[in-house]
Amino acid sequence: MPKTLLCVSFGTSVPEARESITAVEDALRRAAPDLPFARAFTSPTIRRILQSRSETVLSLPQALEALKGEEVVVQPTHFLYGQEYDCIRRQVEEQRENFAALTLGKPLLAGVQDLRDLAGAIHAACPPVPGEALLLMGHGTEHFAGVVYPAMQTVFHIMGRTDVFIATAEGWPELEDILPQMKAAGCTCAHLMPLMLVAGDHACNDMAGDDPESWKSRLNKEGIPVRCTLRGLGTLPAVQALYAAHLRQLLEQKP
């Protein structure tokens, strides 16, 4: 019985940001060209917004119901082992007995080598600029997996990119935790970029927006001029390759 590849993403309602998800989906398709492809988004809010625009995207339980009885490989595009990934794992386990085989893949950052590979991809895409901090906005989580963010900054610093700093929109560390480090490093300006699969609402508004509470506004108030790159990590070929490598490892596993 042939397997089906089910790609699961959080989703986005920002049309321009959708290209990041599509790029990763396309990379996964290329990594498994013989497998039928299916898609699911985990965010109910995003699915409702898309439905209002006449686009139907299934939830993970709905997608699994449609594939019941088959051999299915579930590959998430989620960033880390956080609350969203835990929910995916629960939903997969609840349905496991209904499938000939049901396998769940890893998130993008599943181990130390993944952190090193992602740092290398970002380093290549954003080479250092004298006096400028590369400030990356992660989503953040209350889950213990949030330690990935300071770990990622440490990986950058070990590789010599002491100009790279990471804070989160909804977790720890916050911008206030990182700002003193940037100043101590002698950074006089900052390049802001999302450390997320897509450049969605957080990137467009919380990071680069004109609201007084946005990172751009707060840094400007501190006398630090900024430039912003509204590009999700999913658009980077090296990041697409990391997702594809996870899928190939999953397909090589023995049932």
C-alpha cells in the first residue's frame, strides 16, 4: 500500500507569507515525489479566515479522517517541540489504530545539529555588517522547549556571530532581556528578521509595525535605527533542505 505524505503547518492568513509554507511543501514533495500529498493547518482561527476567503484547509483530525486506513507519513513544519507539536502528537496517537501505518516526523529544530544547521543557513543569508546587530524574533512559548531560543543564540556566538541576538514575541527571552547585550556588544543599529517559518502577523506588526510597542518603535526610541526583513525562514533553500532531510530520515525508518 503506498504511503501518503501529510504536511501539517500552523498556517497563516497573510497572503504574502503563504509563500514560505508553499516553498517548504514543495521541498517535501520533491523529497518524496512518489507519494500523494495532503495538507492540514492546525490553527482554527487561520482556517476560519481562509474559509471566509473561499479556501478550505483541513484540520489535522479532519485530514486523518479522510486518510483513514492508509499508510500516512505526517511531517510537521512546526519550529520546535512546543505546545503545538504536543497537540499534533496527541492527535496522531489518538488515530493510530485506524491506520495501516501512521508515522510522525520531527519539527525543524529537533536536536543540536538542527540548531547548528539553521544558524549556518541564516549566517549565509545574512552576513555580518559592522556595528549592526542581527536581531531575530522568535514566536516564543511557555513550553520548556522555549530554551531553544537562548540555545540558538549561543550557537551563533560559538560560531563567531556575536552580533546575532534572539528574543521572542510571546515568551522568554523578551526584547528587554536582550537589549543590554546588544548595547554592550557596541551595536549601533539593528537588522530585524523573524525566526519563524513565515513572516506573518508577529513579523509585520509586533516586529516591524509602526505601533509604539513594536520592536522597531521601541528600538528607535532607544536611539537604535533599524531595518526590517519581512521574510519567513521557509523561503530559504537551506531551510527547505533541512525539512526535506527530516522527511527522508522518516521515510527510511523501518515500520
